[in-house]
Amino acid sequence: MSLTKVSYSMISGAVRNVLDYSADPTGVADSSAAIQDAIDAGAGVVFLPTGTYKLETPIRMASNRVLRGEGDSTALSWFGGAGSVIEAYADAAGTTALANIGLDSFKIDCNDTNDVIGVEWIYASVQSYARNIFVESIGENSSGFRISKTWYADFDTLSVRNTPTAPYKTGSVGFLIDSTISSIAQVNGVVFKNLQASGCEVSLKIDSSTSYHYSLVFVSGTFESGVYGVQHVAGAAGFGVRSALYRDWETDRKSTRLNSSH
């Protein structure tokens, strides 16, 4: 093992360094398998040093893991086509829970891919969190973050940015709080802090068409250069949001509209 790898591995809080699993920080070779191997090696922190990591297949999280970078100098660059870049779930149907997972301090560049989700977070609860995650360049019918069937998780300092130029990419959503995966897909008791979205058709979309969401708290954020700041989609059965608090929000004149449909 080289001295460089040892020095990275000795950074405080880092348990496994993806360079020790042959990840390529230059962005030339596909690093998907290397990062996944580091996650699958066991519980703890997986460290992504400064660099650009090309991904051609999604990264799947597991319970008791933290994926940690060095801020926006750590970039995951997506070349995998339609799908999710980070799968923060045990299964897409949300039948099995994840606990104690963390996504911390890195950037996801979706490279204008259509039908992509930067972070898909399903049934990951119990002291789980995402913070300092920056998603950029999502394409049409895409979301920076899709969050469903989650209780008592914490989301802090998340950003989704597209080029802020009309016409906006059709169906682009910064943050999607979604109920459509099942009849019990509530997002409940979750705090969202410091959300930022720019250049998305919808900055924040709350879909309660198939089940309620409860006790959502949105503290501080900025939505700009979009069509809708907040869009709420309710179902014909009368589902909705039971208790939501918005505090200290800013929008520009282009994204101040609220939209509700059912």
C-alpha cells in the first residue's frame, strides 16, 4: 500500500478509503465497483478523497455506513444513463429499512442526463442523514433528491442546481417528497434545513397522492430561477400534508408561485 493511501486512511473519521479499493480520482476509469466494494466491506465510514469519480452504475448504501467526501472538491460524475446515482435504500419497493446511514460532503454531477435521480432515499430512517450534498445538471424528468417512506431522518445543506435559463428542463424537480411507491410511503417527522434549488422547473414538489405526510419542517433555504417554488400534488382520496412548517425562506420573483393539484 502506498504512503499516499495510508495518509488518506488516517484522516480523522475515515475507516476505509476508496483509493485502497482502486477507485480512480481522475475521472477516467469507472469507479462504481471500487466504491461499492468499500461500502460492502462492512460498517463504518467510506472516505472519498478530493477528486472526480466516474460512475457507470449506481452506488447502493447499506445500514451503518457513511459515505463521506471533502465537499465540492469530491465529485461523483454520472455516466450511467437513466436511473439513480445514489441508491439510499435496501430495495426500491421500500419493504426493508435501512438504519444509521449517512451521506456527507460531496458533489454529484448528473451531466444533463434525463430520467435520473441524484439521491434516491427510501425507507432509510433511525439517525440517518444527508448533509452538504450538491447535485448539479439534472436532465428532463429528473430529480436531485427523491425522498419517500422515511421517518426521523435529517437533511441539512442540500443543493440542486441547473443552468438557470428558460425554458427549464421539462419535469426537472429539485426536491421530490414522494408517496407513490406504496400506500404507506409517508415522510414523517423529518427536518429539512438549508435547501437550495436553482434552474429547476419545480424546486420542491410534495406528492401526497397515495398517502399522507406528517410533521415536515423546512428551515431556511433559497429557491430561484424556476417555475414553481413549491408544488403540492394531492390525490383524489384526499391525502395531504398533516402539519408542515416553513421558516426563513427566500425566493426570487421567478419562482415564488405555489401550485397545488389533485
